[in-house]
Amino acid sequence: MRHLSHKPLDTDATDAGFMQTRRNLFALIGGSAALAFGLFGADSAQAQKKTSKKTAKYQDHPNNGKACDNCRYFRKPHSCQLVAGKISPHGWCSFFAQKT
């Protein structure tokens, strides 16, 4: 907030301070929004981003010894972070990524 006085203001210094405060405010708002999304919106966003079994080339049996229960995206008992629908722990898809 600007302070009104009878003295002439140094407009360059006042505007620079105001702009810095404004930048900080927008950074705070943006950071808060990102945090809120991370806490509350991630699950719904992930659910919307899941692809179909057909697109993922999902099959309900292993592929060359690779199976969903050894994939980093598999979530017990029957789901996947990337593929929609019920997923078998013994299945496989083209998104397979070995757990570390």
C-alpha cells in the first residue's frame, strides 16, 4: 500500500518496490495453487489421464517374464497408475517399467 504524503515521491523507487511486492504476491498465489493441486487434485487428474487397455496393448498374461506385479506403475491388488480398468498382477502392457 502506498503512503500518501506532501513530499514529492521518488516514483522509480516506489514503483520498483510495489512491483517487487506484486511479484511476491503472484509467486505466493501460484505456489499455493500448485500445492493445493498436489494435495487434492492429483488423484482425480491421474484418473483422467489413464489410457485404455487397448492403447496400452494390455494383455492378461506376462510377456517374456515381465508382469504387472513387477512394474513400478502397478498398484495392488488390481490397478495401474497409467492404464484404466482392472489389471491382473500377472498381466503386461507396453508401459511396463521394472521396479527398482
